[in-house]
Amino acid sequence: NNVTLLAQQEKRESSARTYPRRFPIAIAKAQGVRVTDMDGREYIDCLAGAGTLALGHNHETVTSAIRDLIEAGAPLHTLDITTPTKEAFIDELLTCLPGEFAAHARVHFCGPTGADGVEAAIKLAKIATGRSNVLAFQGGYHGSTHATMSLSGNWHQKSALEGLMPNVHFMPYPYGYRCPFGLGGEAGQKAGLNFIRSVLSDPESGVAKPAAIILEAVQGEGGAIPAPDAWLRELRQITAENDVLLIIDEVQTGFGRTGKLFAFEHAGITPDIVVMSKAIGGGLPLSVIAYHGKYDKWRPGAHIGTFRGNQLAMAAGIKTLRHIRENNLADEAARKGQILESALCNLQASFPEIGDVRGRGLMMGVEMVEYGAITDHQGHPKASPALASAIQKTCFAKGLILEVGGRHSAVLRFLPPLIISDGELRDVIGIFSQAVSENCR
Ligand code: PMP
């Protein structure tokens, strides 16, 4: 049962465990949006492999693709030697990418994690430009290796590590709810862009010209914060004018989650390098970067790894991406996201502890703040990680798995599989509303 397996885990696994602390169960089975624990309890899974399981657990499309590959006697592992599976996967991936980008694109298969994709993107930008600085964003998240942690804006995760990658400079993300300039809305966004422009173009800014700027078009771990379209368009323009590469990390946002296949498409821009992982392998580990062919300046062996391009993950990925495209799951994510957002906004009208409701498509967040007019040192409403954690606990007790994230760990995050039905979404909203009313005044 749960207790036995949890006790074994407690004794044998590292203390760096995260999810088991919040969700103390052992999962025996999973199907669609639901997981079942060892004691037979069901939960609606709005974490879904941290945004990986676009088609939910054990979707027939994915399981049959894996079974078919094995039964066909296809190779499971070929290092980076090509196979029919790999070429079919690249065909499908190029079909997903916007046409004008795909026309010039090259792809590089990375180690199996999103972090390795980010590592490759940064290396390529350095090689292609001959520069070493990188600009990243406050609140961003790009992985847990040394380099990707260096690029992540979350201080508490990396504060124990000395000697991370140097040459990373953090820029203000357009986080309207907590604008670091004390300016709301467009004025705050403009101030941030002007700051970035001065760093890129003014030799007196104190920062040597960077190779690249890396960002998420919707910050995920940072608390479901979308970059406004106009802001992203202007950032694209600033980087192009200054010959600095724009790397968009679509590890969490990619393949329909935000209501478009890629989050950068909302702004109608294309990056120079795009990093993809999570949904791309249909639940199996796979990470790929795509970039304009003119940047393909690698020397052979410049970014290698044993598990580059797992064949099973590619087989699952082909069918997953095709299913997302053919069933318009991006549009569905947009539609369902609106249902979720309007329900959360209604709830906000009754509970002032819901400070902010935001996100895009099926990547929504609810930021909890202290009751009453309590503010932090910047004059913003004081974030309440305690309340977010209490609501998460209540949801879990009622059969709903929701992650908490954000800079102050005060944002409840909704990342359900894109195939969640309207009825299941109503159940999610119902449980969450109950949990909010039980924990707020
Ligand atoms: N980039 C983003 C935007 C992510 O959300 C994540 C994972 N949450 C990563 C990179 C790192 O991916 P992985 O955990 O597979 O290394």
C-alpha cells in the first residue's frame, strides 16, 4: 500500500525529493487525466509530468506507437545514427514549427532532458556569435544542471552553490503584478524593454554584448506569467537590431499548451533558437533544439551524449505531435483555458486572497496573497506561500493534484493534460473552489 512504499522511499531515496513531499502517495496506475494510488484512491492530475503529458496518461495513440516500434524489431538505440523513425520524427516536428522558421531550420537532438536542450542552445549561441555573455530573466526557469541553474532566476534554488556559470545577467520579466519599477501595465513593460535596450546597445552599460537572450514566452515555474505579445515583438526587434540571438525555451509551453503550438506564435515572431522537450516525446524523455541553419556552426562532437534521440520517444513523439495537430488541441487548450480563467476570476471576486489570475491556455496560475492590505518591501501585495500550500493540501485531500510555483511559492499552477474533458475541467474547478473557500476568509 501507500504507507509501505513511502516508507521504503523515505529510507532509500535522496532528500532532494520534491513532489513526494507534497503528494505523499505511491502511484499504481494512470489513465487519461487520472492517477490511482496504491490504496485505490483516484486523483485528477493537473501536474501531468510537469506539463509533459499533453495527451494524458497512457493515451492509446502513444502506447500503440511504442508497442508497434518494439514489435517491428526496430532499433531502440542508435546513438545519433539515423533511422526511419528519426527521419519521420523530423518530418513531423518541421510540420509543427511555423513554416517560415521550418524552411530554414536545422534540428539538433540533445540529451533526454529539457536542461540538456538549454545547454545546447546556449553553447550554440556562444559558438555562432563568438561571445560569452547571456541575458536571462528574473523568475525564469531553465533546468537543474549547473549551467541551466545559472540561467534560472530563482535564487533560493541556487543560493547554496558557489561558482555557477559566470556571464549571466538578469533582466526584468514583464511580471505586471509585481513590476520591479513600481510601474503597472505598459509603462512598466516599456521601462523593462528600455533597460534591455540600453544593456544591448550602450557600450557604457557595463555588460559586454551578449551572445543571446533566453526566455520563456510564458514563465512556467516562475508562476504562469505570460510575456505580453507587444513586449515580445519589441524584444525580438531589439535583439535583431543588435545582432543578439533570441532563444525561446518552449520546454513547458511547446506543442499546444498555451493555445498555439508554440507560445512565441501568439506574438507572431520567430526566435533564432527554440528549445523543446516535455510534450515532444509523448511522455518519454526527448529534447531537441531547432534553429536557423545559418547558425549551424558546431564542430563535429561539439554537443554529444549517449542518449541523444531515444527511438521510443521519437516514435511516441511522432504520434503525439500528429494527434495534437490533427485534433486542434492547441485551439482546445485556448478554449478550455478560457473556461478555467473565467471560473478563477469569478472566484477572485469573492476572495481577496486571490491576488492574481493569469496564464495562457492550459497553463494557468493563481497567486495567493495575505488577507487585508498587507504589502511587501516593494509595496506589492504580500505573497502568501502558506495559503497556497494549504489550498494545495486541501485539493490533494479532495483528489486533485496541483503544483505550487512562482517566485514566492505562492502560485497554484494548473497544467492539466490538453485532452481534459469539459466535465473533468468542471470537477477541477469545483474542487479548487471548495478548497479556496475552506482556506480563505
Ligand atoms: N525549461 C523549462 C521552461 C522548464 O519548465 C523545464 C522543466 N520544468 C526545463 C527547462 C528543464 O527541463 P528538465 O527538467 O527536463 O531538465
